[in-house]
Amino acid sequence: MPTTERIEESAAWEMLKGAVDVHVHAGLSLFPRLYDDWELAKQAAKAGLAAVVLKAHEGSSVERAHVADRYVAGIQVFGGVVLNHFVGGFNPYSVELALGLGGKIVWMPTIHAQNHLRYYGDAGYQEMAATIQLKYPVKPLRILDDSGRLLPEVIDIVKIVAERDAVLATGHLSLEEIGQLVPAARELGVKRVVLNHPELPVSSLPLDFQLEMARLGVYIERSFLPTTEKWGRYPISRTAEEIRRIGPERCLLETDLGEKDGLDPSEGLMRFCCGLFEAGIPWHWIRQMVAENPRQLLGMS
């Protein structure tokens, strides 16, 4: 139940020391971004975060994360690879390279996913315009063949993720695709799976499905971006209720922020945590979802 208690922002910042944002964007990018990698890492370190994970629709963020991690003190910066056409789509070579160079997460397609293209009509967003207008037509990426089975190259990628003990994330896939991917990934030995932003309109994954995924050991992202006015105004009170249903042990708090006209991601994370607390989520649950679970996900000491 919602609480009448409120938390001062100064106290919230203090209690966020050691938090991890597992889903944040920076430039260079197809889309206008608030910060570049260094600026984002510096702001997060200043706010007291222990780590951030750079996600890039454009492909691999591993090399960028390595540079930011090396030259920005007081924070760890991780990257991964998103399987859009920019890296060849379902390309096992790009996955092997990204993970071999230290990448942590392999995201299934996002802006080139069939589900994304069906929702938006193109490989972009109505909520923000791309900075580069690419003219080459985009072939929708779908992980299933016409019979509803996983493509062989997707199975190869899942096996690589399992062998490297990396994280598999669902990107902008459809419910049908995720429902096939997750059980197969678990059977093939993938230990850590993330269901990305189920509240975002492009995903719109119902709670019953989230509960099914949680029972399979999947971490469910609880994302701040969809709570903002431009991205759907998903009620934080509803997010809080879903956390209570799923349980904090299977949830991750993240921002998905980084757009040019949006909040500083660290401030967004702080506001998200305050909003959940005011909606009745105990602070020790919040700490688990914003610090302990992400550290376990990423294999941080």
C-alpha cells in the first residue's frame, strides 16, 4: 500500500551509494543524447553509483565502456552488444568478439526487431527523432522461423552466451518470441536472463507473462523511462504493485535514460527510488533491486 512517508532527496542520494544502472544510453548515437560516455560516467560517479551499463542500439558498447571505465575514476562502466543490423543482426561473430573483449550483456534486436518496426512503422521512435536519416531499407529481425522455432543462428548465439556465462536480454522482441527464447536459453545453460522494460509501450508485456518469466529465473527490469510523460506515463504506483507481485529478488531498477532533453540518468534513478518508496516499497527492497541484484547480474564483487 502507498505510504504517507516521504524521503528527502539528500537522504535518497546517500542511500543510493553503490547503486548500479544496468540500462542507460550515451552518445555517439543515432539519437540525440544528453551525455557522451565519459560525461555520463563522471555524473554517475559523482552521484555515488558503483557502475553503469551502456546500451547502444548502434551495436557494441564494449569498446566505449572500456575507455570510460579506464579513465573515469570511482565507477565501473560495462558494455555489451545489441543485435541490430549494424552488427549483422543474428551474428555469432559479433557476439563472440563483444564477450571476448569483456562485454557483459547480449541484447536481442531493438529498433530493428520486427516487433519494434510493427509498433513504430520504422526503425526509430515517435518520441525522439534520429540525428541521422538512414536510407537503406530495414529488413525486420525475428528470432523465429515460419514454423515458430528459433533460428539456428539464434541458437548459436544463445550457446555462446551460455559458454561465456554472460547475460542474455530480450531487447524489443515480441511476447511470442520471448516465450520461445527464454525456456530455450535456460535449457542451453544461460544462467542470467533479463526481460527488458515490460512497461514500455513497444513491449507492453502483461504481468502474468512477467510472473511466468520470473518463475523461470528471469530478472524483470523495472524502468523509469516509461513513467515519464513523453514515454507513456506508466504509473509508479502500478510498478510498485507489480514489484510486490513478482518479488524484489527478481526485479532490477534501471532508468533507460540518456535522451537529450531528458533527466540526468542518476537523478532519474533517485526519483524512481523515491517514487517507489512513497508508493509503499520498503527501502531494503529498493536497495536489493538497485544495488544487490544488479551486482549479482553483472558478476561484480
